[in-house]
Amino acid sequence: MVTLAEVARHAGVSASTVSYVLSGKRSISGPTRERVEQSIKELGYHPNAGARALASSRSNIIALMVPLRTDMYVPVMMEIAIAVATTARTHGYDVLLLTGEEGPAAVRRVTGSGLADAMILMDVELEDERLPLLRDARQPTVLIGLPADTVGLTCVDLDFTATGALCADHLAGLGHREIAVVGEAAAVYERHTGFAVRTLEGLRGRARELGLRLLHRPCEGSYESMAGALARIFDERPGTTGFVVQNEAAIDPLLSLLRQQGRAVPEDVSVVAICPDQVAAQASVRLSSVAIPAHEMGRRAVELVVAKLEGHGSDEVALLEPELTVRASSGPAPNAAP
Amino acid sequence: MVTLAEVARHAGVSASTVSYVLSGKRSISGPTRERVEQSIKELGYHPNAGARALASSRSNIIALMVPLRTDMYVPVMMEIAIAVATTARTHGYDVLLLTGEEGPAAVRRVTGSGLADAMILMDVELEDERLPLLRDARQPTVLIGLPADTVGLTCVDLDFTATGALCADHLAGLGHREIAVVGEAAAVYERHTGFAVRTLEGLRGRARELGLRLLHRPCEGSYESMAGALARIFDERPGTTGFVVQNEAAIDPLLSLLRQQGRAVPEDVSVVAICPDQVAAQASVRLSSVAIPAHEMGRRAVELVVAKLEGHGSDEVALLEPELTVRASSGPAPNAAP
DNA sequence: CCGGGTCATTGAAGCGCTTCGACTGAGTTG
DNA sequence: CAACTCAGTCGAAGCGCTTCAATGACCCGG
């Protein structure tokens, strides 16, 4: 194993000079720099991560805590994780993957041991038990998702309240008066997951303003549960002509069932989805949708955390503006005035 | 920040004693151990990861390299990643998340810097450019997936050749003679991804033995591309009564299209999928399928790598036996002899 | 030709931990 | 009872790096 000292000897300089060449924290003359870089290359030197971390109290690692559950939004989580990992690399950081399993204990372990310089948490609940620990951890933290109380926290999320309102606007604008919301599994609402709750609030609030009738039905995502939910929806509100779906797994079943029942999309019913663009574009009917900007969320989270690590950057809540793309699944309500 | 030395002072022992209490590498008397543990708790001590890594040349980190692409099997990758992370924790290791982006450079960086004690690579191609580096890295490595040449490597994978054969057996046993294979996107085969190629080999080999006619069509996974592929299949082989699907995204479109064309499953055509059980169980027709044991693969990979780190454990290829679960999507061929 | 400033480089002091060898005293053995 | 073992503890030497204060070399204006 090649060490700094060996590089220094090979290049005929002191160890500290090599270190400064590597870090760029002091000016080094051209010739010296070149000699050192040459030696590094020749010897195949790689700085030892542990020694660096010890001497500088910086590990250059960002911890990413992903939810253990895989009951929702798996592709989104994966895309966020990958975006975090690649963006972190461009800033010189590696990513440590923590699962929610250990819960608050993981936070304590990582912040205590200096394993990571900062943390990014996903799948934040409205009253998350990890939050108190974060508020007085010495490591900077960024949340992907929005808890109830954001004081002293930095968060990134799609503005789901605005997303709900946007969906309501779109359908109302097309003349739909009775809207059904096909949501995530009931468990997701029960554990007070922010995005699901907020979307619903946004939908309800705007529906009230616009005088729409709104019916919310959680859905497990299986074909069977979708069939059940759909039957109950048309049973209770036969005049339903607009659907908002926030559950990737339920999309295909919904479209398939509507087709089976002879309800044409978008002629008889309109469907708006809240899902990644790729999913919307691949469905049997190209779906009008509000995109989940997973990549952007991961990227922003890293950038916020890096800014904090570098001293600038403050606590802020970065809400991404939702964008609705109109595709082939939404059109004028069948009985609307022209 | 609390250090070992402070704990030692607080407990009235030497630093080395505290260290031995922590590691258990030397015997410590009951009273002393208790005193030290008490001090650790009172002071809220957490060993510093960097210092540990430097002194012991062990980081207690396993690097996991996941593919950057998200064009296939995303939920499977995620499940493997989560299984790796949780299993690693039970052995005292954390997981560093690397994306394929950096390619071989990431391998060099991690092995060179001692950032990780071992590596697990996913999405291995038949002729993977990272393999030469691994063969003479000092860190143990385990591959999830099977390259062409496994000499000197440790691998975990579902036995996809046997999986293909099993699907052929199942359909042949039900009297089907003409089988269509709906595969992954063409790009997956072009980059020689092991699992896709091997499944096909297994299918072809057994089909030949059993005298089945086999038609393979790659598929992007969108509804549109599935429609195209299906049209070409029935065009070319109108007598097709059996389907093998190895592409999660294509499952729903396939079932939906078959229904639209008035072909009943399993009365007119039988479908066997190669996918996680959850997906098979949630489809509109409960699918007969060979499960992808994602969790098991992740777990096994960690256990193999930990065994290597502990000195026992040798190079071996662990192929998991495929299991076919018969559900509602496969039945006797319509024109078969009773 | 000297005081003051800048630039490039160095030596040495740690960072917090693990681990080796040495030491002690109690228990065992011939 | 001397010789020996062994469990339990300690001191000290690093692990490979960063960083601070110090040292020269050099240039400038006065």
C-alpha cells in the first residue's frame, strides 16, 4: 500500500507539500506540483480514507436514509437515491445507504461516530421521531419530504398541496364536477405520510373553492383492490367523470377496468395521474399527469446539504412547483356546457 | 466530542482496557467491564469511525455498486439493495452506495482508499469490464449476477438457465406446443446482460428437447411496444398458446391486450411470468410465475462477503434454484389431448 | 542596502483508535 | 516451594493524514 510519505520521498518533497498539492489549500509552484502529480501517478497512490477522516474530521460521506418499506413509490425512491449518489459524487462525496430499520438509532450512530458529514432523510412523516435528534445534531441535514413543523429544518419536496390544487383546477377547467381520488394504501395515510396527506388537502381545498364534489378512496394497488374501490366509487357517485390517481401501481388496473366497463378515456371519464413522467407516458392511454421530479429532488437535496457543509446555505424549505402535462387521458366532461 | 481517553479516565482504567471492552478481543473482568460500560453510557460515547478505520485498517463498510440505468427491474434492484443494507447491519457493516456511473474507476477508488472492506456488484454483464480489477483487488468481492467466466469470482444469482427450462417444462406439460417469449428491451440483450441471455438459453435448450416452437421478442415495456410485439407474434405464429414474460413492465400491457383481443387467460392462452411474487400476485390475473428472490440474493451476497472477510469462505458460485408457483394464468392448452 | 511583504516549502504535532509486548498477582503443578 | 501458567491490565507505538507555525528565498520601495 502506497502512502503519502512514499510519494513525498519519490518526488523529493515533504509530506505536507504532497498534501497541499492534493487539497489545493496552499499555493504550490508549477514544477513542484507536476513532480508530485507524476509521482502519484507512477506509484498509483490513493489517499487513505480513514486517515483523512481522522486528521480532518471530515469523512466526505453523506448518509442517505431510505425507507425500509417497499409499499409505495419504489421507482421514485430508487431514482432519488441514484440522483443523490451521482450528484454527491460530483461534489466529491460518497453516499452511505441507511435503511429506516434502525430508525432514530441510526441517526445517533452516524452523527456520533462521524461516519458521515451530513444526512439526507427520505420518507419523512408529519411527526417524525427522528426530527428532534436532527435539530441538535452537529451534522447538517436535509429532508426529502415535509414534516408538520419545519422550524430549524431544511426540506426539499414537490409542493403536493399545489399539486392537488392543480389537478382539481385542470379537471374543473374541463367541466368535470364530480371527482374521485384514487390514493395510496390506507396505511400510508394512517402513518401520516406528508405527501399523501398534503395532496388530499390541496385537492379538497380547491374543490371546495370551485364547488367540486370530491370522493377519496385509498387503494392497495392490486387489480383486485382497484376493482373494489372503483365499484364503490361509481356506486356512491354514479356521476363521477374525473379521476385523480396518486398510486403508481393502481394506474394500469384503473385504465384496464375502465376499458372493461366500457367507459372510454377521455371521452367518458378523464384521468389525471401524479406519477413520474415515464410511467405516465408508458400507460395504455398516455396520461395527463403531474410529474414527480425525483431526480431533481435528489439533486437539490445534495446541493442544499453541500452548501451547508461549506458554510453558506441556511435552513429553508424548497418546494418544487408542480407541472401538469396534458396528454391523452383528460378532456372535456361529457355533459359539460360547450 | 467524547473520546476513548475520556471514557478511560472516567472509569479509572487505561484506554486500552476500554478498547478491549469494546472489541472483546481480550478478556476483561466483570466489574471492570461494567464500570467501563457505565461510563460509556453516561458520557454518551461513540467510537470515531475514522480513527477506527485508520488504526485497524478496517472500515466496516461494504460497497454496493448498483446500475445507473433504470430501464429494468427497478423494484428488484431496490429490494436487493435494501436486503444488502439490512443484512450488512446485522453483521456490523454499513453500506456505501456506488452507482455504475464511474464504472471501473469507482472500483479502483474504493479498493485503493480503503473506504470499504469489500464490494458487492450488481447488474453484472457477461464480459464485464470491472472484472479484471476485481480478480486482483485485495478486497473480497461478490457479484450478484453471473458473468461468462467465473474463475476466481464469487457470484450469487438465480439460476436463470434452469428458470427458462422450468417455464418450458411447465407449458409443455400443459400441452402447449407454440411458445412466445416476451423479453426485456432489446438493449438489455445487446449489452449481454447475463440473466436475460441465460433465460433465453434455458428456454431454447429445453424447447429443443421437448420439440416446442419458440419465438422470442424483446419488448420495451410500454403498452405501445407490447401491442406491436403481440401483433407480430400472432402474425408470425397464429397457433401460439403459451407466453413466457420476463419484463415486469410488460405484464400489465400483455394481459390487458390479450383481454381486448378476446383471448382468455388461461382458457385460450397461458402466461408464465418471471418476476417478483408480489407483482405476480397483484396482476389482473394472478400469474403463474417463477419468483425473483431479490431479498434472498441480497442476503446471500452479504453473507458470502462477510464469510470472506472473516477468513473462511471461498470462491463459489451460488445459484438459487428457481421455483415455479402455479397460479391462475396457466392451464391446459386449448387443443391438447386430454 | 535594509525593513517589510509575499510566496513556496517544511517539520512536527496531533487526530482517536487498535494492538503488541510487558507486567502483575493469583492459581497450578511437580 | 520454586517454576510456571494465565487472566487481567497497562503503556506506548504507531496507523496515514492534515494543518499550523516557522523558515527561507525572493522582490519591492525607500
